[in-house]
Amino acid sequence: MGYLDLAIANETIETMDIKGKDYANVNQRIKAFRMVYPQGSIMTKMLSNENGVCVFKAAVYDEFGHLLGVGHAYEKEDSSFINKTSYIENCETSAVGRALAMCGFGIDVSVASAEEVQNAIENQKVTEEDAKNYEFKFGKYKGKKLEEILSSDVQYVEWMLHNTKDDYFKQSYELLTGVTLPTEQEQDERIALINQINQMALDSDTDMEEIRYYFKVDSMQQMTIKQMNECIKILEKKIFNKIVTEE
């Protein structure tokens, strides 16, 4: 196989968008492999399957039996809804995807396959029972359960939400409160709007407390995107009137 053959095969691979990043499906990597090695082979072997934990190895060979790449994967039976019935199949697929990636197929976007990433996301999901048992790892409420603090100090919880990247904590909060938190992109948009409002409030001699009172919120973080845009329009008028008055 030459580099040009691999590059041409990789151009045929369709990708899947997962949380803003592109990943190649394993079937796309297999298709590209067959374009270059129609007589090649992909061998899989279950290394272990004990207590609901499965480990697979996959090896890729060319038509002459030369080893091209090896990949391994690990899956737990109870780690996600899908794995309850298909953790062995998912493990084998992930191993094949990684073995093909080691051969250079579909690595223009990532070594991990779309299936592998989706499985990882599923495995990270928090159950309602997990959420009820979530305990703070540090701070003044270290060792206390989130459910308890939500009823006694909601402001601290909101502060934590805006100052941590702990997805486990955020998923627990969503499950316990029924509130859907903004995505990173939405949060970036909120921060940009808050900064804009702060600057416009300064330019128009507007007290931030006046803004919070008008929108009936205790902090800017509690304002919706719609409210922020409405606030900007109000401040634009105040700035305009200030300029006209000064002239």
C-alpha cells in the first residue's frame, strides 16, 4: 500500500458529527480498507469476558498475511442501555475500528471511531440513583449530597455550575432539578452577552442592580438569552439618549 492509495481511500470515508467533532464510523473504515486490500483480512479474538467485562483484540492483515495493525477494546455489560444486550458486539466493533486506525484508515479526523465515542458518551451518563448519591468532592460542602444542598444553598450550587467542568456534577443537577443546562457554545454566547451588557451599563451610567431588579433576577446568570437581548436594546436606547442629551 502506498500513501496515495491510503489518501484516496480515506477521501471516501464519510464522517459523523458528535458534539461538534467529526468521527469515522467503523463500517466506513472497513470499506476504505477493502478498497486498498480487497483480499486482506480482519481477525478478531475475545481475550476475556468475565463478570460482565469484555476485552477484544483485532488484527488487520494484507493479502499476503502481513500484519498491518492491532487494536484492543474494553466494554462493560451494564455501562449503558445498548451494552445491556450488545456489549460483546460493541467491543468487537471498537477493536476493529482501532486496528484499522492503526493502519491509517480514517485517522484524518480521529483515531477513535464514531461508535467508540458514542459508547464512551453513553458510559458517562448519570442515572437518577447516581444523581441522588452525588457528593461534593471539595469546598465547604465536601462530603455533602447535592440533593441536600439544593434545598439549603441553591446559590452555591449555581456558582459551582458556572465554575466547574465536571460533567458528572452537571448531569446530576439536571436529573435532580429537571433543568437543562446550556451547552458550552450557549454558555460562551451567554458570557459574551453578559460582558456586552456590563460594558453598555457602564457607558449608559446604568446600575447593574437596576437591571437585575427590572428582570427580577438575583444575578445575570439567571437571565435568559431573550432577556439579555432585550436588555441590550434597552441599554442601546439609554446610550443614544445620553449622547443626544450631551450634545
